Amino acid sequence: MPVVQCTQNRIVKWTDSAGTLGDSLLGEVGAGVELRSAPQGVGINPVFINPSTNPGFSQLQAYPVTGPNANLSFAVVPRGTGAANNRAQLALFNTDFIADSSNYEFAALRARGPDFVFGTGRAGTGVNRPFMLASGFLADNIRQTTASCIWPLTATLALATQRQEQSWMLLATSTPQRCSRLAGIAS
């Protein structure tokens, strides 16, 4: 019979090869799964929540488990120096990479060592998609289809040489929908 030394609402794991059960770093908190740190610290643990509020839309939210004014940070950190030209990367896929890892398209923020790249990529039949910078486009989170200012792939962008209210302006010099400034940045 295994020895059981567990805490309520903690997910159980084998702690040795003799059949002893104990607490893992995961626990249930409210409507989510709390990730605890291995050493006891002074930080606030994150809880991962699946709100499941929209049909056909999978969501994962991270939220501080306690505190009225708590920060939540997420970091992608390489081990050592990472791989050549890809030390660390955070990617968003536009296609089902799990179902077809030979044909995909994605956008990513990549740390390459000498620089950081915010770009798109593809493999197989995937397409390199352009970025779109738009103000108010995602206002309803899912169904928005129009924006007040869109820069397509063919747009020529220039960095303004003047400072306006402590913000740099990006100017679109050639677009089907003429934009005088990046919406949301003071003009």
C-alpha cells in the first residue's frame, strides 16, 4: 500500500520509486489550475483558466492567484544561447500546426542574438501573411471585419522625424485607404 502525503486541491504525483505519493506543483484553485514554484518564494503564483465562453473558440487565460494589484508577466527564455538565429520565440499560428506540421503559417517575435524580429513565416503550402496595424479592429474580440486604418503589405511606411506628445508617429505614404497616422498614437 503506497504512502499518501497530499494536500487538498493539489494534483498528486509519485515522489519516489517506492510508491510514495505527494504534492505536485499543480493545484486546483477556483475555476483554474495553479502553477506553484518549486522553492517557496514571495511571488504570486499564476492560475491558468479556461473560461470556455465562446463556441468554437478555445481560450487560455493566466491570472495572478491572489492580490488586489498584482502583475502577471510571461517570458520566453532560451536555455544557454538557444539555437542559431532563434534564441527564443513566441509564435502565433494561422493554420493548424498540430494537424499538419508540414504546411503552416505563423507570426512570431524572435530573439536572434544580434537583433529581435517581429515577422511572419511559412512552410509547405503556407503563405507569408502581412501584418496589419489597426486601431479598434479587435474591439469585439472575435468578429470585427473592418478597421479605420489598415496598412496592407504593399504600403510604404516611414518613421516621422518629429516628436508629438512623447510618441513617435508611423506614417503610411501609399495605401488604398489613406492613413495620416497610426491610430492611437498622438498626432
